[in-house]
Amino acid sequence: MRDVQQHAELLDSNAAKAINELPWKDVPDSIKSKWSEWLANADTQLLGDTAEAVALALGLPVPHEGEPSGLNEIATRLNTGLRNDVARLTDTEVLSAVDQVSAALNETRESVARGLFSLSTRSAADIAALLLVEYPKANHLWESLAPYLISQSVPRLERTSALDRLARERPKMPDAARAMFSANIDRFLDSGDAGILWDDPVVPYPAALRFLISYNLLDDAKIIAALARLSGHTALQARRAASRTLESLTGRAAVPWILPLALQMSHDSDISTKSHAARFLSHVATGRGEFTAVATARLVELLTEEDGLLTPLFVLRGLEDSTDLPEQVALAISRLHHEHPSWRVRETAAKLLAGLHP
């Protein structure tokens, strides 16, 4: 029976993926009509993902039977709601989901404290984070999420995606949760992580650092010390984490102590580290402050004086969200568009130029 259920779930998942790939704008109305008829009679318990995919493709209400039950179904409903307002959770469903996710967080935390941990396909913490981002009524989820994120027993694998989502979106955090994080900053940052199936020993914990920065829970001295440790680490993984953390500091682009760290990272031999540093330098360059000239000059160097294909390509990608760049940088990008031997670099430069303000 279990094998039959797993087969049905796999079939449902694969069918939904295939439906999402179909060019629905080119599908004849007669075929769409048949899909609509199928949807009206579909067994959403057995083919829930497939029914949702069809409904989204046709712009129809997403069929559901009762409140979402279990982390998999809650995650599916949340992801569907991001693409279709009709599929968003009702207030009653939000409260039910909060109760279920909170129970899963508490149960997992208690289990790992006893030395038991079972890797699952869904991160309860990331589901909790998405609930907090999308639904203000889920705010009391912080009561179970905060101790889960701080726990040294829970593998980083289960916490990192949630921390990064929260750092990006910054849903409102209650005072009690802020106090809990503030009281555990050193333990939160300095806990390593190693296991048979996972190994993430970099300290300070990069995702925790980004999270604490985003919620203004760290003073400058601790941020400087943490970034210096990461950027000076022998492990490439740590240096990449340092440059990625600069994104959490773009709101402080005018703060003097950050620029030397960003410039240092822009000289790293690793392409990914360079590109993240370049993205931060673009914020300094567009800030029109006292460090604009320094940041601008380094960006031009990265675009025009570094050898090879990858450095200019990755730096261009690091600037993709920029709409306002100094004239010297725009000219360097224009040169790449017209003169670089790689069509990929030329095409990426053209797209970036098209997005800049005239």
C-alpha cells in the first residue's frame, strides 16, 4: 500500500511539472476546455499538484478539500499562493498552518536534542519563514521559530534557507524574539556544524550573520570582526560567504569601514567573490558620496582590465539589478557590448545597458 501511495505521489509531482512546462498560450481552446472538464472532476486528494498546475495554467480557482494538512501540503499551498492570489490561505487556514508548523519545529528541536534527526524534503523552518513573510497573522510563529533557529543541535541545513529568507524579506519581529536573539548572539554565530551527511564548519555562521545584520541586532564592531574572519579565511566557502554578506549591508554603503573590506574582496581570485563585491561597490558608486570615485574606478577595472571571460561576465551579472551607474561604468559596459569577443558578455552587457536610466 505504501508503494502504491509513493507511486501516486511521484506520478502527481511529475505530471504537475510537465503541465507547468507546456506553452499554454499556444494550446487550442478545445484542449483547454477538456482540461477544465478534467479539473472539475479531478480527485484532488490523489492528484492535488496536477490539479493546481492545471488551475494556474487556465486562470481558474485552485481546488482544495479542507484545510492544508502536513508540511508538504502547506508548502505547496504557500508556493501556489505566491503565483495566484486565488490560492492564498484564508485566515482560518493560516492559523491551522501555524499550529502545524509550530508543532513540527518543536518536535524536531526536541528530537535533535535527544540525538535523533531525520532529514526531510521540506524545511519546517523555511515554511515558517514564508508564512511570516506572506501572512501577518502568522506572527506568533516566532515563539517556536526563534529557539529553533538559535539551537546548536539543529543542523544548519535545516536553518539556513529560513535565515536567508528572513534576512531578505524582514517580516516584523516581536520584541520577545528580538530579546532571545540578542541574548544568544555569540552562541548563534559561533556554533559550527558537522555531521555524516552534512558538513558546514565555517564560523561565524554566515546565514546567522546576514540575519542579525538585517534585523539590526549587531553593532559595527561585531560585524567588522565577523566579516574579517570570513574574508580572511583559508576556505573558499567562507570567503564567498563574506562577499555575499555584503548584500545585507547595502543600506550602509556610505559607512567608511565597509569599503576597504569590499575592495579587498573584489581582488579575490574567486570569481563569485568578486561579483558579490562588485554588486556592493555599485551601491557605493551610485551613492554619490565621498567614496564614489574609488568604487567607480574599481568597477571599471573589474569590467575592462581583468583577463578572460568569467570576470566581466560575473561582474555584469552582479550589476544586473542596477538602474543607475556612474558614467564611467556605463561606458565600460558599452565597450564590452561592442568589443568583447564573447557573445555572452556582449549580450549580458546589452541587457544591462537597456535597464539603465538614460
